Amino acid sequence: MSTGPNILAPVTALGAATLRLLGEMGAMFLFLADGLRLIFASPKQIPKILNQVFVIGSKSLFVILLIGVFTGMVLGLQGYYTLVKFGSEGLLGAAVALSLIRELGPVLTAIMVTGRAGSSMAAEIGVMRITDQIDALDVMDINPMAYLVAPRIAASLISFPLLTAVFDVVGILGGYVTGVTLLGINEGVYFYRIESSVEMADITGGFMKSLLFAVIVATVSCYQGYFTHMRRDGVGPEGVSNSTTSAVVLSCVFVLVADYVLTSFLL
Amino acid sequence: MRATSGWDIRLDGLTVGYGDHVVLRDVNALLPAGEISMIIGGSGCGKSTLLRHVLGLQRPMAGTLSVGGRDLFALHRRDFRKVRRRMGVLFQDGALLGSLTLGDNVALPLREHTGLPKATIRQIVLHKLALVGLADYADYYPNQLSGGMRKRAGLARAIVMDPPILLCDEPTSGLDPVNAARMDHLLLDMRANFPGMTIVVVSHDLRSLDAIADYVLMLHDGTAAFAGPVDALRATQDPYVRSFLDRRADEDQRADVTLAPEVQQALDAWLDR
Ligand SMILES: Nc1ncnc2c1ncn2[C@@H]1O[C@H](COP(=O)(O)OP(=O)(O)OP(=O)(O)O)[C@@H](O)[C@H]1O
Ligand SMILES: [Mg+2]
């Protein structure tokens, strides 16, 4: 029987890890519920929310523009060489616009904002945790959830759809640059195909995705920073660094999983 | 023991620690209102930990802690917050918010809890900063200041709401003698100007002990070595208390500072000796 525990060890470890992840997801849901409730705690939240919108926007806008243009250009290129095989390169505008609006815009925006703003949410809140700043807020009877977390969730809900819209627009322009300027598709056809194929449902779908991703990224990032001191894989600065890494990795994973689930409902 | 009055802080059989690691066991003391109590003891003996419990940031492992006659950990959330609003706190490293200027840090409680006009808030903030000698630094960020300046700014923030209970974790450590004396005078002034104010100071500064303490809680060896008025402290014959007050190390605790020969050799090689 001496081999028994050895054989079972990986299974036990997997089970324990799964339970831990589930427990953590439950805790994140409660964290999110508390954060959402506190958005409306007082009118004093408004300037904090606007400030966070500015922070998220100023951190992410440039990278969104850059990635948006190149994604659109690549889509234009790939789409053209696929469509031209079937003699239907005129459909390029529709292909580019639909991929961007329904899928790539919300997902890539969420991933880019995770890297820029989500990571800094986790790091900033994590540093505040390990230097007693969160305890100091608590002692001053300022709810740290209301002061730090709620404005970040609200600001994400505002900025994600806006940044996604920017991504979609510059992406469509990027597709225009490859398709029309470089490969010579008719300009009128490019835009006509976009207009005739994109429906309101596509836009609402993309919009809903960006809202969902906003909630995921803000919750996961703030949660990781907020509970830096409870981590088992490192204390102090190392804990903050691990929290930041977890925030980015978990946000991206959850965004992609949620994207699949939501897409299967929308289609 | 004195009758409970005002915002005194009473520790009854208090046992505190982290996880199941006990830091302090069975501490009994009554930190009286209207006086300056000093919590003294060696580095790492649990002074900050005890303070975190008084602030309600951590629950004790056993015993009770009452503030103004109310058991802090038996109160409902609302009543607990009412008690804690009475406390102003200076954390050991200041714990100023790094993203706000000193002025905004000190103004924060006023902004969050009062509807006072901006100009009034600014005036109060400058006054409190002037009290700690930082009137010219309102627009600096905490990491543009020295440790001692951050500490003084932390005190300005702690007293901005005129709390009846003031808790300070090592207000004078890291300060030069002039600023340390100034900090002591500030605390004495607060006691004189706000009768009934409970002031608790964590420190191992013996000069502050002479200058300001009315009541002393001395921690040693995981428990209270002494709790009582400062005069009784001076009269006590307890050997640890005496060695602390006389600033004397035990002979048998003198460290052996000579190096083992092989270590000495390795260091010599590194230093090219
Ligand atoms: N977060 C923590 N987790 C576990 N143990 C801790 C933690 N913080 C402090 N301790 C332990 O508790 C004991 C008391 O620490 P505390 O910070 O209260 O000391 P202190 O009396 O304030 O010292 P100093 O005068 O140096 O500030 C120490 O032995 C320390 O190792
Ligand atoms: Mg300490």
C-alpha cells in the first residue's frame, strides 16, 4: 500500500487546486458585488470615477490605436488573399468589419487594457496593501472598497466600450489601407459592403462583450491587488509582483473563456 | 483600579498574535482617558501588533479589549465604526497615500466625511501641517519627503478630525532631537488643550518617557512586564524594567563579535589583506 499515496498525489493536488480556484472565483463574485454596490455609495464617487476613466484612457489609448490599425491591416491582407480565390474580394469590407466588431475589437481591447491598466490596478492596490495604506483608509472610516475598487470598476465599464469602439474604427481604417490603397479594391465597394452587412445586433453583441470584459478585468485585477497580503506564494514586494502577474494571466484567461461562452449565446 | 470614564482603553487578559503564533499573552492594563499612556518595550515585542488590535484591524486570540467601556469586538459593525471614528492614528511608517500630496492626505478625512467648503478645508490642513512644522510642504508627495517628515505628516493627518483618542506608533523614532522634542511638546499641548483626550504613544524613546508619559505599559517576553503610573515604574525593582530604564544590556547577552578563523581568512582574501 506504500505506493497508494504516490499514485493519488497528482489527483489530490489537482482536486485541491480546482477547489481553490472555485473558492477564489466565489470570493471574486462577492468582491464584485460589493464593488458594484459601492459605485452608488455617494456623489463623491463621481470625481474618482472620472479620474480613473482618465487614467485607463491615457494609459491604453495609444496602444489601442496602434494594435487596432495593424489588426485591421492584417485582416485586410489575409481576407483579400482568401476572398480573391473565390473571386469575391469585394466582400473584404464586410469580412474585416464583422470580425472586428463581433470578436477581435472587444477581445483584443480587453487584453491590451489588461496589460496596461489592469496590471497597474493590481500593482497600485497591492503596494497600498503592504504599506498599511489600506488599513489607514479603513481606520479613517473611509471604506477602501468604495475608495479604491468601486471607481475602478465603474471607470472600466465606461472606458472598455469606448476603447473598443476606437479599436473597431481604426481597425476598419487599417483594412481600408491594405484593401483599397494597397491592393486596389474599389473604395465604394469596401464601405458599401460594411454598411450592408453589419447589423445592429453585431454592434450590441460587441458592446455587451466589452461590458462583460470590463467587469472581469477590473474585478480580477483589483481583487489580486487587494488580497496581496493573503498570498501564499510570496510576501512584500514579491507578493505584489505575483499579484500583478496573476491579475494579467487570470484576466486574459477569463476574458477568452467568457468570450467563447457569450459568443455561443449570441450566435 | 480607576472607574471607567471617557474614552479609556482597557485590556483584559488580552492574547494576540498571527495565525497560531502568540505574540503577547494575557496582557492586562487600563490606559486612562485624559492622560498620555506609553507602550514601551524592545523591538519586535509586539507593540505595533497590540496597536492593530486597539484599532480593530485584528481580532484578539483571547481576552477582551474595551474602548470607552464598550467591548470592541462584541460591537455591531455600525457601533464599531462609531467608536473607531473617535480614533486618530499615526502608523509606524506614516501610511500616507502615495498618490496624494501631503495636503490632500491631511484633507482626505475632512473631504470624505464633511461638507466643508474647499477654502475652509485648506485652512484647517495648513494649520495642522504648521503644527508639525510642514506648512511649506503641502504640495509635496510622500515619497519626496524624508522618513521623519512623513511621520510628522502622518501625525497631522491623525489629528485633523480632532479625535478624542490619539494613537501614535513611534512618533519620535527617526526624528532629530529638535523635532523629537517638538513632537513631545505637541502631544503635551494636545493633552492640555483637549481635556479627556486619550493619548497612546508606542515608543522606545526614554527621553519621551521622561517628558510626556503619565501611564506606562511595558511589554517584555511575550507579556506585560509592568502596567501602571510612571512614578510606580521608577520605583520598581524588576530587573528587566531597571535594565531598560538604565539603558543597560545584560552582561550574559553580550554578543560574541569575534569571527571564526576560516571566516576571517575568507574575508581577508576578499579584502586583499
Ligand atoms: N504580518 C505578520 N505575520 C506574522 N508575524 C508577524 C507579522 N507582523 C509582525 N509579526 C511578528 O510579531 C512580533 C511583533 O511585531 P511588532 O511589529 O508588533 O513589533 P514591535 O514591538 O512593533 O517592534 P518595533 O519596535 O520594531 O516596531 C514580531 O515577532 C514579528 O515577527
Ligand atoms: Mg512597531
